[in-house]
Amino acid sequence: MTIETCYNYFVFLNTECDRYLKDHCINEDEIHQLKIELDHFLKEAAKSELPQELKSIIGELKLDYQFNGNREYLPLLGHFNFGRKRRERLLKRRVEEFNYQIKGLPLYLKMNY
């Protein structure tokens, strides 16, 4: 992975977060996809020849998300509203926290490398 690829990953993750937050409704599939992308990015960065300082910054990125294995049953229970709105708010907050972590990283990368 090169510095340019790392920059493109940061921009991509920023764009995805902004897109999800703009919709005002984040579902589990979207955040799970974002988690998959982050995990892939972390693996690629760890085995790359990036500077150690940058690797440590990338290694600190995290998206706290517990994948709910029972999500396929949520539509069946939807009319009971078993905390669905609460779950959406929680997912949105998690994406906002992750977005806050990565928001300035593309600029940091351009200025320092």
C-alpha cells in the first residue's frame, strides 16, 4: 500500500460516512459493510511499507459495532418496534464517532507525507 492508496482509502471512508449520515437512517447492513471496509483497510495497512507513525494512527481507528445475528427477524417484529429507533440512533452515533476519527486524516496525510 502506498501513501496515495492510503489517502484514497481515507477519502473513501469519509465519503461513505458522510453518505450514511446524510440519509439520516443507518441500517445494520450499511454499518456492517463499513466495518468490512475498515477491517480490510487495517489489514492492508498493517502489512504495507507505510511509515510506522502512520501505521500507528491507522491502527487506532475503530468502529464499535456488534453485529446482531438476529437482524433478519427484525422486520417480523417491526410492528412491535422493539427498540428499532433506538438501534438506529445508536448506529448513527457510532458512524458519527468513526467519522470524527477519520475526518482530518486525508489532510494530515497530504500535509505530512
